[in-house]
Amino acid sequence: DYKTNEQIEKQQGFMGSNLFPWPNRVKNAQFYLKSLNQQINLQINESNRNNALHGFIYKLPFSLFETKIETQLASLTLQTCLDSNQYFPFKFIQTFILQNNSLTISTFVENIGTFSSIFGHGWHPYFQFENRNVNALTLHLPLNTIELITDEQMIPIDHKICEFNGVITPETNFDTGFRFDLNNKNEEYFETKISNGNESL
């Protein structure tokens, strides 16, 4: 997690950041937008791999849209607009709900432009466990987790069934994408212990 305002401004690691309008990497910071029949050149912010990484919404200010406090529920809704960007004319609204010892986050995106555009959305969650070593925690993952195989620029090019040995250590590589079947309600899960000696995950 970030400790200073300078670290927040640099966004190194994109800790806790919304990743929008593209959550992963755009290879060579270029893509073709069919609705405009145009190749789009994005700003390179991962110079060592020549990519556009994690979008740019993390740099935009958000405004308060709505708050709600009830006996068993509290919610906060924030919004921002990307309409000043000529290729991603989106309104972005995000709601955080605390209820029954759980956190639910919902996102609403609206195209307020005059042409069809594309987007993806991701999140880099970091959780702190004060006075608790994460060695005591267990991570639940679907048995049929698909790991995306990437090229030298970390662009997905293939996939494989993910295999874990039952323990996640600092050497376990999770710096890639995984695909889950969220519609399969009968999906079996396995448990794996976390072992890295830190108090954040």
C-alpha cells in the first residue's frame, strides 16, 4: 500500500487502482477502432515493454454522487467522466457497499459519445490484515482456473490449466491473467495456503 502522497501520484504498482478503459496492456500502445476506421496511438507508460498499461482513469478526479447509511448497510457512490478523451467517451460510476461483513463493488459505464467504443475494467486490490500474518490465511480458487500465457511484452497469446502445489510463496508467479467461469455455480474449489510473511496481500 502507499505511504505518501508522492507514492500515490506515481502510482507505482497501481495499488488499489481502477484499471480502465483497458485493464491489461495494449501492445505497442496501438489498437484499431473499427467504428472510426482509425488506428489509435496511446501513451506509453510501460517503457520497458513498450506498452500502454492499465488505462488512465486512475489519474482522473472523482466526485461524490451518493451516500447511504442504514442500520446494516453503508454505501458510497463516486463518478467521473472521460468525455474529454476523444476515443473513450465514457461516464464511470462506482458504488461501494458494506453489508453483513462483506464488501460489494459495482461499476456502471455509459458511452456518452456519438460513436461505438470499447473498454475493459479491472482492479488491483490490496488488503491489509493488521496484526495478522498472512501465513494464517487460505485462498480459495476454482479447480479449473485458466492461466493466460504471455509473450515477452506480457500480452496474452495462449492459455493453460493452472496447477498449484497447495502453497503460495513469494516465488509463486501471479503477475499474469487468470480466467474463471463465474457463471458455473457448481464449480469446485480448492484451498491453498498463503506463505509470504507479510501483513498485506
